[in-house]
Amino acid sequence: MNVHPTALVHENARLDPSVVVGPFTVIHDNVVIEAGTVIGSHCELGISTALGDGSPLRIGAGSTIRSHSVFYESSVFGAGLVTGHRVTVRERTQAGDGFQIGTLGDIQGHCRIGTHVRFHSNVHVGQQTQIDDFVWVFPFVVFTNDPHPPSAVVQGIRVRKFAAIATMSTVLPGVTIGEDALIGAGSVVTRDVGDGRIVTGSPASDRGEVGKIKLQDGSGRAAYPWRKHFHRGYPEDLVAGWLSALD
Amino acid sequence: MNVHPTALVHENARLDPSVVVGPFTVIHDNVVIEAGTVIGSHCELGISTALGDGSPLRIGAGSTIRSHSVFYESSVFGAGLVTGHRVTVRERTQAGDGFQIGTLGDIQGHCRIGTHVRFHSNVHVGQQTQIDDFVWVFPFVVFTNDPHPPSAVVQGIRVRKFAAIATMSTVLPGVTIGEDALIGAGSVVTRDVGDGRIVTGSPASDRGEVGKIKLQDGSGRAAYPWRKHFHRGYPEDLVAGWLSALD
Amino acid sequence: MNVHPTALVHENARLDPSVVVGPFTVIHDNVVIEAGTVIGSHCELGISTALGDGSPLRIGAGSTIRSHSVFYESSVFGAGLVTGHRVTVRERTQAGDGFQIGTLGDIQGHCRIGTHVRFHSNVHVGQQTQIDDFVWVFPFVVFTNDPHPPSAVVQGIRVRKFAAIATMSTVLPGVTIGEDALIGAGSVVTRDVGDGRIVTGSPASDRGEVGKIKLQDGSGRAAYPWRKHFHRGYPEDLVAGWLSALD
């Protein structure tokens, strides 16, 4: 085990011997970390909480958690989790393989994230949010959950697969964003968005089909669905499946 | 005193013997921390600054400061301060009992906060902001202070009691937000908001009385004033006083 | 060298003997730090990356890097860099003298910053952004770069000298913001902004010449160009040059 001598790893934490732990990182007892994972400096993993269910924090194989990040117990991540710096993930977050959380991401827990979901920097996810596979979320997007704050009512958001939510957008409680939808930058999404629709503005309104946006690479191709042209970092067999389904 | 052996607590810092200090936390000399307070890992408290007045950082009894947080000297907090992770609080911040600051909160100092004020994640408070008792501020709200940036003119904001400011709103310099007012998500508040009014939009405009919003819990009750139905975490006698005043 | 005994400074890092390094800070091997610089606690400097060019992280003389900040290798900063807490700067960022980055700033790398550029808190800078001398950027501003996210197309933003971008504004890919322009709070800037123009709104639209805004200090003077009245922290000879050029 490549644990830096200044790191504090609790004797009951279950780390694969291949796990790397950076300096000044604290790992509490109720943590399971699989093979090949690298944890940066100044992190704290497995914070205990009365809001959890007693289950451990589980980090899948081949993950990278960058410095100054904080994870609570009672969350589960698939293989290949990659975080930026200073992310915060509260209890009862479930995510599939290949989840990426950018720097400053703030996940409030009690939410479900599919496979290969990618958050850019500073995304805020309220409790009860459900994000399906292959969704993209860009910087400073906020998923809310209280329809009349403050209250005890929680209305989670649902984002369907392949949707993309651009920078500085706010999604209001209970909204469903459809498959392959595109939310333009700076939008306030107050109602459901249909599959393959573009919405922009505050409050966001419908601007048509995503297929009308052209790729600005000189090719003349459509920019959406994005999985026709953008494959960076996805497994090859996954991409092959996407492309054959689109044919 | 439950100071972790890796923590660095200056010998002149005045911590009650019951205070808990987490690993890798630095506490400078000009700090007073009252009984029952818990300080997380990787914090730095009491940073000295020429912008202070020489007085200590004072943290009231029974407080919780979560990991990676930074506080300067010359600020005073009442009992029961609770912070998320990585909050930053500059000098000359004064806050009453029961102040909550969510993860990533950034308080620029020289401001006054009442009792039982609650900030959710990533709230930014410019200098000279004054926030009265029982106010709620939701994620990614910014309180500004310069009417024509950059300049040396500072026009602080005033938020009156029980007001709620929803996610991703920006409040412009010198604005007063009235008692029990509600600022909708994504608003840019450019002028004063009256007591009990709803405003939304960019620039924000008046949408009527808060009383017209119904609680989405099937009860048919009004959602505002919120203290009629939402009491989580407030002292019982405080709530009793609220309710009798509303009768 | 005033390196705190808990700091971890690699033996190949090249720090001037006058450099101060705070507790629990990690400095990797590929780092050059010039005289008089002060590094706070809990930082990590010089993170190696396959996205760099092998060159070191260079920090100019007389800089201040506050706590919990993270810098990668292969970036260069002039003299007098000042950061807030928890800034993140990725590889291949180039900045001139006097750069200020507020707390929570997130610079994605591969960008160019002029001299005496000032970012307030929580500014996000996408790759390929170019910011000229003396620009001001206020809290929660995001510079994007992908015209149809997600894609492999990168269209960097250009901000010309003396421009000011107010709080919570989003600048869309490929936009040029003119010299002395003012972007109002909460704007979504979707097209180029001319020299000395004001734009506000979402999408941002033209509101006239900056010269029409009056200083709210009772003087009756114009608030823009701001360098006529605001000089805090700039070198005297620089200010003298500004003023003589404006006469």
C-alpha cells in the first residue's frame, strides 16, 4: 500500500494494497477502496454521519480523487470515479462507473447518478436528484429540490440520458429534463423539457430541436446528438453501441 | 482538550478544555473557542490581518466548523455556529446565535448577521452586508456592494428578517430586501423589495404577495410566511413566539 | 528558508531562501518560487500532469498564495501574484505581474492573462481564454469555451484591457469583450461587445456608452473609464501613465 507517511488511515478501513494515499489525507474506518485508486493530498474520506445508513463509503477500482476532497460514509461509486479538487459528497450518493465530478462539486447526498455521467466544475446537486447515464453538466449548474424554500417538501429532479446542461443554469424542483435535451447557458428551467429539445432563458423556453445546431468545426454535421461526434474518454464498445443504435 | 496530535494549536489560543480539534488543523494565537465546539480537519482559524481591529476570533459554545474552513481574527460568532466544508470568513464579521454557513460559503468580512440565519452552499457575502434574524439564503447567491465596479464606493445590502433568497440570485448594491420577502431563483435584484413581496427575473420584478404560494404537501396551506410550517432545528420557545405573533 | 516543519518541500524544488511555506503544504519537485513569496497552509504546488509541457511552475517575486490552493506545473506567474484561499490553477496558464485571483478561483489552464488583472472570488476560466492587462472580473463569472457542449471544439474568449465583468455573468465561447467595456451583473454575453459599451441582460444587449454612468460618491464625475478615479494597489507610475493618456 502506497500510503504517504503523513496520511492517517484508520486500521479498519479496507483499502486494496495498490491504493495510493497522498499526504495529510484522513481515511476513517467505514471505507472500502478498490484496486488502483489514487487519493490526493488533504482529503477526508468516510466521515461518519447520523444521516447515513451505517454502510461504508465504497470507491470503485481505478478511481482518482483529487486533493482537498471530502466524502461521507454510506455512498457507493462504481469503477473509474474521477474527481477534481475540493469536491464534497455527502452520504447516500450512488453512482455508476465512470462518474466525473469537477473541482468544487458539491453533492448533497441521497441522490442517484448513472454511468459515465460527467460534471464540470462547481456543480451543486440537491438531495433526491436522479441523473441518468451519459449526462453532461457544465460549471455552476444547480439542481434544486425545494419548491417553496424553506420547507420540508423535497421534489427531486430527473435528468434523462445524454442530456447536456450548460453553464450557470438552475433547474427548479421536480423538473424532468428529457433524453438528449440541451439546456442553454444561464437558463432557469422551471418546467419539464422534452426529449431532444433545446431550451434557453430565464425562465427557460423552447427553442426547437437539438438537431438544428451545427458543429462549428467546418464539417457541416449536426452538433447533437453529441454522441455522434464526441467520444473522448468513453470505452470503445460503449461508443460502438451508441453509433449502431443511431444508424 | 481533544486536540488531535497533528493539529497545531498556538499556546496563546484560548480553547475551552472540551473543544475538539481535528487532524492537520491550525489554530493561531488570537482565538477564543467556547465549550463543546468541534473543529474539523485541515482548518485554519485566527489568521492575522491588518484589516482587523486586533480583537480575537470568537466562536460561541456548541459550534461545529467542518473541514478545510478558514476564519480570520476579529470576528465574533454566537453559540451554535454550524458550517459546511471549506467556508471562508474574513475579519470583522459579527453573527448571532445559530448561524449556519453551507459548504464553500465566502464571507468577505465587515458585515453583520443576525440570529438563526441560514446560508446554504456557496453563498458569497460582500462587505457591509447586513442580514437580520431568521433569514434564509440558498446556494450560489451573491450579495454585492460596488455600484460601478471597480470603485471605492461601498453600498451594503440590507436583508430584513424572515426573508428567503432562492438559488443563483444576485443582489445589487444598496438594495433592501423586506421582511418575509421571497426572491425567486436566478433573480437579479436591482431595487428594493417590499415586505412580504415575491420578486423574480433579471432584472427582478414584482409578482405579488408571498401568501399566494401554496404548500405543495397536499395541505392547501400557504407556503409563506414559512415559519408557520417550517421549524426544523429552531429552538422550541423561538417557534412558539413566532406562532403566537402570527395568530 | 522559512519552511514550516510540517511542510513537505521536494529537494529539487527551487525556492528562494526568503520564501515562507506554511504548515501542511506540499511542494513538488518541478517548481520555482522567487524571493519574498509567502505560501499559506494546506497548499499543493507543482502537481505533475501529462497535459503540461514539462516546464516548471514559476511563481514571481513577492507573491502571496493563500491556504488550500492548488497549482499544477507548467504555468508561469509574474511578480506580485496574490491569491485568495482554495484557488485551483491548472497547467499552461501564463500571467503577467500583479495578477490577483480571489478565493475559490478555478483556472482550467492553457490560457493567457495580462498584467494587473484582478479576479474577485469564484471566477471560472475555461481553456484558451485570453485576458488582457488591467481587466477586472467579479464573483461567479464563468468564461466558457465550447460552443455546443460537449464537443472537441474550443473557442476561447478574448477580454480587452480595462474591461470590467460584473458578478454572475457568463461569457459564451468565442466572444470578444472590448476595451473599457462593462458587463452588468447576471449577464449572458452571447456576442462581441464593443469598446466602451455597456451590456446587460440574458442574452446581454447594448445599453449605451460606459461614460454615462455617474460615480455615486457625490462628485458628479463619470464612473468609467474607472481608471480615472480608482487606483488602489496599482503602481504609481502605471497610474500616472493611465491618467496622462486619458487627458
